[in-house]
Amino acid sequence: MNPETFTVDGDRLTFELAELGKIGLGDDGGYYREAFSQADLDGRTLVEGFMEEAGMTVTRDAAFNTVGRYAGENDFLPPIVIGSHTDTVPCGGNYDGVLGVLSGIALVRALHSNGTRLKHPLEVINFSGEEAVSPGGTFGSRVMTGHFEEGLLDQIVYSDETFRELLERVGIIIENLSTIERKKGSVAAYVELHIEQGGNLDADGISVGVVDGIVGFRRYRLVFSGRANHAGTTPMDRRDDALVKAARFVVGVKETAEKFGIVGTVGTLEVTPGAPNVIPGSVELSFEMRGLDDSVIDQAQERLTSFSRELDASFEKFSHKPPIISNKVIVAALQEGCRRAQLEYVVMPSGAGHDANLMATICPVAMLFVPNKDGISHSKEEYCTPEACVNGANALLQGIIELDLKI
Ligand SMILES: [Zn+2]
């Protein structure tokens, strides 16, 4: 049988989503499978069973990443990896991450039940501790790619336990973490299917987004100085109001982002002294910009730096993550996969980070998005129709079959 005609078992995928959906469900309707909680571990065990049933050899590594492997015709080739996560934020949904892992399993099941192997070995990875409930988030993929910072182990999580204590309590041996590191070139390609979380696909009625890159972000801190004074007795023309300057800058961020086709957000403002009867003497503000093209963000930054100078503010960049550009061969294969699965698709960037960000440091990556209702995620309202889930899994299946031939 020609693999181009394979489809995933949609009923089985829907069943597995529902089965996992019985674990960690709170009375309020949200999911509580926070990293390394009992519900998270129970969910992980359940998914390991799904992997075995689908025909994979399953191991749980030193960081509690589950790796399901389906041998290739040439098992010495580096694997094509499909991954995501099944942990949730507190009161999260049952699709964020989950759909990526279960779609990978659905893909392997489709190959296995048709007695087919690809040229490359396939690995489906359920990464541990992706949500930022664990310090820094993306714990498992950080460890696997050699980006875990030991300093995070001393941070307090949940109640009064350090992250180290939590990991040791569930059985993770810290000294063994470095043994699972994978080197550059040891993975042929990484593909992650995820709910979009942005609402564009849902609003436009499009089945699949092929992700051409994950936006980078930069974060900045500014301090605007003025002179605190009596709000009743100081005439309007003799004021030096720090908040009025900051307000002009807030509008400047919005206009600059619009001008350059990126997104920009002022997220915090701290007004000192902060009383209704005192003219603000100083304002600390932080904002971020995100975009797919570093040179465009450079220009936006230049414009806002000079604006901050006009307003006599200090300007400091405190965080900078460069964008990740998807691999063109994978993107083309995923587009071909959508066409073969007869699904309407659009090429689009990802506005959020994923395990794919870390995997990009060791191999070529790309992602697929499926529409989730109104773009709502990290919420008990998070929802994907069964049809949207199955469509995404079919696009992934056909995309990976194509990719296997192209690399
Ligand atoms: Zn996720």
C-alpha cells in the first residue's frame, strides 16, 4: 500500500485525548497536571502505554522525558523526532502539548498497522516539565539539549520545596541528567504539532498552520524622571510629570510595533510616589517586542531608544531571545503533507515558545499548528474539535512521510 494514502485512526486519537483527559481534572473543570505532580506522572505512564500499543519501544530518560522509538528501515540514521508535552499549567487545558504527543503516536500507529517503516527511525518524545511551573520551563528539552542551568535547582517551587528537592522526591537523579544530552547532528529533524493559541486559524476557518519561525523577543526597562510635587498647588505649566512622559512612550511602543509589523507591549508601570495628590516623580516601565526578523526588531529598538532619549529616560535591554527560523526543507514537506491530506493551510509564525526552541539548537526544526477555539489556551476553556485534532495528525503523518524521503 502506498503510504501517501495512509490516514491516522481518528477515533483512537479522540479516545486517547479523552483517557488522558481523565487525569488531573479539577472540580473547576481545569487540568492540574503540573510538572512532576502525581497527576503529571500518572498521565506520563498512561501515554507510555499508548506508545507501546502503537508499536514503539519506550524508555523514560534521566530527566523523565519519555522517548518512544519506532525503528527505521535504516536504524543507524539519526531519528526524525516528533515531540511536545503532557504537563499543564495550573487550571490548564487538555490540548496544549498533549495533542503534539498523541498525534505523534497516531502517526506511528498508522505506519505500524500498515506494516510500514520509514527510512529514518522515528522518535516520539513526551518532554517533561515544559510549562513554566518548573523553574524556567522546558525542563526536559533543556536537559536534552545541554541548556539546563543548575542554578534553577535552588529555586523554590510549589510550597516550600526547592526544585532539586522536588526532582529528587519523584526519583530524578540530578547527577545523571547530563547523560541524556544529545549533540548537534544526532537528530535528523524535529517537528512539533501544537494548538495555535493565537486564534487566527480558528477565525479564518483554516485547518493547519505551517510554522515558518518562532518569534524572538527582547525585553527592556526604562526609568522616566520628573519632579514630585503637590498636585493641587503646582500650575500645569510648571510641572515635570514623569508619568506624562511615560504615557507618551507607551503610545510610542504601540505605534512603533504597528509601523514595523511586529508586536510590542508595555506590561508594567511603577509610579513613584504613587498617590492621587502627588505629581509622579519617577516611573519605571518595562516592555517587550516580538518578531521573526531580528533586523526589523533592531530598527524598532533604534527608534524607541532615540524616543526615550527625547524623554530623558534611561533605556536598558534586560532580555534577548533571537527568533528561530524553521528549516525550509521541513516546511516544504509539511506543506506537501497538508496538500496530500487535502487540508487548507497557511504559513505563519509562532508567537510563543515551545520545546522546539531548544531542539533548534541541535537540529533543523519546524512546527504545525491546529486551530483551537477562539485561540484560548492555558485555561479550562481551551478546546479543539475532534476534527481539528485528527486533521492536524493527518497533516503531520503525510508531512513526515514526505520529509523522510527528502532528507
Ligand atoms: Zn505547549
